[in-house]
Amino acid sequence: MSRKSWAYILWPVIVFNTIPVCLFGTVFAIAYQRGGEPQNIDLSQPLFWLYSAICIINWLLAFFVFQKYRREGRSIRNLFARDGTVFKFNWKPALAMFVVFNGIWVIYLLAYELLAGGWPSYSGFQDWQKIIFIGVFPISAGFTEELYWRGFLITELEAAGQTPQSAILFSAIGFSLVHGIFLPDKLLVTFFLGLVTGFYYSRERKLFSLMLTHVFADIWSYGLSLFAG
């Protein structure tokens, strides 16, 4: 794989893991200086601003993809649908992908409930933050992450000489790593999600159905976090 292809994977991984380390490191350092105990620290606000930062970076990645295609005279429409029909897709494979994607999330949720004793609660958000959390962040993640990690990266890796199977694998690895090197459970679930979505995109070359599925899964899982507590 070329250096450029590695850069498409490694730089997002570095950035997405540096931000939470710096943010939460600062929060805990301040709390310790003030004599606070780790279990008593309210992480609601740091989490909201972390999601905000992730949202911004995802859009910067999407902007990079759009600019790259524009500069090279390539049509971004081809990433959304190789045949040019962006909003049309075969229902059977799309439905199968939808069920498997959400099924993985449900299994992850149940396992988390069993092992951690409850789903993370973000009930400490203010009302306007709840609206953004459940109404903006899922749409943003669904659009930008599928555009970059499936449409763009898989296409670039294949153009660089990777087989479809290795392109799917590298895309899934990168997708999992940006969700947290220090969170084994997140690494595992997002890796499997990356394999499912990567296989679907490699086979169908349709992004719109992937984006809808991703947005739907994020909305109900984010909503669960908002109202769990």
C-alpha cells in the first residue's frame, strides 16, 4: 500500500485519539487540583464538546474528499453510486445490511448492559445540547463517516492496487481505530460494523443506503443514552 493510502488511514486515527486524551486529561487534571474524586466528576459537558469536535473533524474530512475530487476533475457522484443513481438501490441487500448493522448494535448494547451494569447516560446535557446530540450528530456522522471510510477510502485503496477484500479490511481497521484505541469494546463493535458496511459498499457501490442505516442506528442509540438516566 502506498504512503498516501496509509496517510488516509493514520492521520484521522491520530487526530481522533489525540483529542479525547487531551480533553479528558485536562478535565481530570483540573478536578484533581480541586480535590475532586474521579467517580464524582460529571463528564456530560466534556462528552458533548468531544462529540462537537468529532463532528467538526468529520466535516473537515468530507471537505477534503470533495476538494480532492474537484481538484482532480473527478465526480463525487461516483462515490455515492457508480451507476449515477444516488437515491436508488437494491432493497434486498440494503435491507440485509440494515438488519445486520442494527443487530450488531443491539448485541453490543446488551453485552454492555450485562458487563458494565448499564448503558452510558448523557442525561446531564442541557435541552439545546440534547437537540444537537440526537438531531445533528447522527446525521453528521452517518453522512461524513460513510463518505470517507467507505466511499472514499475503499475506492482509493482499490485504485492503489488493493484487492476488494483488503480494502474492506483496512477500511474497517481505520474506522474502528478512530472510535477509540483505548476502548476495546468500541474497537470490536466498530470493526465489525466496518466489515459489514465495507462489504456492502464494495458489492453494491451505494452510499445513500449506508448513510440512512448509520443515521438510524445512531439516532436510537444516542437517544437511549439521553434517556437512560
